Amino acid sequence: MNEPLRAEPASDLTYFAFAASATTPASLATSAAATAASDLPEVLAGRYLIERLLGVGGMGAVYRARDLLREQFGDPEPYIAVKTLSDEFTEYPDAHALLYTEFALTARLSHRHVVRLFGFDVDALSQRAFITLELLKGPTLDQLLSERPEGLTWDELREIAVPLIEALAYSHSRGVIHGDIKPSNVILAEDGLRLFDYGLGQPLEGVLKNLPRLSRNRFKAWTTRYAAPELLDGGEPSAASDMYALGCLLYEMASGRHPFRRLSAKQAKALALDKELQRPPHLAHGWLTLQAALAFDADQRTASLTQLLNIFRRPAPSRLQRWFGRAHG
Ligand SMILES: Nc1ncnc2c1ncn2[C@@H]1O[C@H](COP(=O)(O)OP(=O)(O)O)[C@@H](O)[C@H]1O
Ligand SMILES: [Mg+2]
């Protein structure tokens, strides 16, 4: 490739993990780019022409690419996203298996609010494994939240919460635990919300039985402020740990603030911050359920996705209802 790959400017529709603002120091952008796939060939598997870096997360680097085969057949939209592991992860002996597991989990899912997967491949020459996905255009939820420090209105909140909970409930119904629900793994795409990045996901017992069960703990890739306490103690991701992360996200959207001052669940538990949790103003009816979703103890996390869906499917509460909610805590 003639030019080194760069993240797109922050003004572009897609949000980039390390190019969050125009003020990102050049050194930071450079070092983050260095953790992307530095020796990535220009064309993968003789078919996917890498155009530019879209974003890097805890484990992967995602690029915009052109599918030359589609282009050859005159497809006017041959653009796709290619996800490969960042350099530090390709060092692991089971790196391919790690990416394949993400592929296999996502491949079980076909839902309008879950990212659409195309394939898994290994570039023979470079021995790089990669996943091909639909190219999503739009900001991540992370970006929206950083622009809305006061939180979202009820209508905005339900516009995001409903498809997000639907996507998660569908994933669970297919035996797939997401494992890493957080704002940077949700894109508000032009044609609707998408949940993506099942890289820390886990199949439920009995699902995808022949896949190697990789312990994600050694990668320490979790964003601790959305990780349930049992994950931080070395536990496996579960429907309950997804619920905790979702609870944090819903609270953050509703109030503009992380429920526990952006602390990890273990720190928050030690400080008993659950006792001080303040109800976001327009969450009168859902408050008890949201509190249950945020319980530190997995056994106490009794909220269900169906309950949450019912809460967020309601129309905006009237002023009077809000007053009642306040009166009844
Ligand atoms: N299909 C996609 N289309 C456009 N951008 C994407 C797509 N998938 C991921 N990205 C961008 O790349 C970033 C990292 O992707 P992600 O799958 O979350 O990697 P990681 O597993 O390292 O967290 C995302 O936060 C997002 O900005
Ligand atoms: Mg991610």
C-alpha cells in the first residue's frame, strides 16, 4: 500500500475509537493505529481491497474494503467491512479460533438489529484470519452519549432501547451471549440500530458444541465499567452479565451518567453505590426493573429482557405520571 492506513477524520459519520475528536493528540492516533493490523496486505484473499481503517476496539481492527468480485459483476455497492485481530492478538496461538468463534456466534444470528455477517476467511499468504461484514454507516452510541451529557429524552431513549433489547433478546434466544454490551459496540446506522462485536461472546450450553471453548479472561479485553462483578471475578459471560451491562447502558442513556460513577462493579460494590443510585427523571415506571438489572449479585439480577422491552415500548409518560413516579419513588 502506498500510504499508511489512517483513521478517518472525526467529522465523518463513523465514529472511531481513537479519533474521538479533532483534538486527539497525533501521538495517540499513531500509537492506536500501530495496534491495528500493521502488516495487513493491500488485498486479502485476492478479493478484498483494503481502503481504510474504520476503528479499533479491544481486540480487533475494522477496515472499509471493496469486494473486487462484486465489483467485477457490476455491483454498485461493493463496499464491506473487514475485521481482523489487532497485532497483539495475532500473536496468540489460537488467534484464528478466537476470530472464528466470533464468526460462528454471529453467523447464528439473522436480525434487523444485529450486524449482518458475510464470511470468514484466511489470507493464505499472510496467514491473517478475517471476517467480512456489512459496512455500517453512522455514529456509535458512544459518540451520541458524549454529545448528550444530560441524557436522552424519553422518545430518543426508547428509539434506541427497544431495538437494542430486541437484538439482545434475539441473540439469547439463539443461544448466543454477547459478552461485551457497551456503547461502542452499538452503531446507529442509517437504516436502524445494529448490535455488533460478538468477539467476547459465548454460546449457551449445548450450542455450537464442537467449537473450542476459549476462555476470554486471559485477554482482559473487557471495558470494566460495563462488566458484571462475576466477570471481573473470572466468571463466564452469561445472560445475567449481559443484563448488567445493558442496565448500565440504559441508565447512562436515561441520565447522561454511568450509574456508578464510571467505576467497575467491584469498586462500586465496595462503596455500596447501589444504595445511592438516583432514579433518572423519566424512568418512573421502569425504575425497579432497572435497579434489578443493575444488581451486583447475579442471583438478585431478576430483571428480564421482556420486562425491559415492555417498559421502553410505552409512550412518553405524561407530566402527571412523572409526578406520580416521583411521589412513589
Ligand atoms: N461493520 C462495521 N461497519 C463500520 N464500522 C465498524 C463495523 N464494525 C466495527 N466497526 C468500527 O470498528 C470499531 C471496532 O470494532 P469491534 O468489532 O467493536 O472490535 P473489537 O472487538 O476490537 O472491539 C467499532 O467500534 C466501530 O467503530
Ligand atoms: Mg468492540
